[in-house]
Amino acid sequence: MSDTLLKIRMLGELTLTLDKHTISEDQNRTRKMWTLMAYLLYNRGRVVTQEELLELLWNNTERHNPVSAMKTAMHRTRALMDDLAPGIGHDLILKKSGGYTCSLAHFYTFF
């Protein structure tokens, strides 16, 4: 995928385009997935801790198991990204030392 161009638009609605495939916030998906994706893209290259993500996305909600909810949201976010290309969700969002990071190492990006 080193010659693949991933276009990311973060102003206005979040949109990712890879070749002829596009996913965007206007799709009927949960807001938390898009917030999670945008936050990881914005903080690309650094590990975002689980605690930071829990505070960002579940700070005002009373959930019995927010860690499980976060893992489910992460799984769904990766699956959404797989609409661009098979397996790209796991290529872009990596689990590292107690958190997650967004790696764009294989792509050229435009913001």
C-alpha cells in the first residue's frame, strides 16, 4: 500500500477517501465512532491511552463497563475503515502499550 493515496478531510465533516472509496460522517453511524476516528487521526503518531479515550467519549455517561464499550467502539471504527479497503482499519489504528495510535506510515495524507 505504499503507493496508495489516502485523503483525509477534517474540516467540516470528517471524510476519508482511498482510491474510489469514501467514508464520511454523513453515513448513518454512531457519533462516537467518528469522534474516536477524528481524535486518533488528529493525534496520529502518539499513543492515546485508554483513560484519555474513556474521558473523551464516556465521561458523562453511566455505563457498567466503559472499557468494554470503548473496545466495541474501536472494533466498529476499524470495521468502518475497512469499507475503504479490506484490513485497513487494523493498519491505521494500532494497539500499543495501554492505548491506541493512528499510523499513517504507508500513506500520503492531505488535511
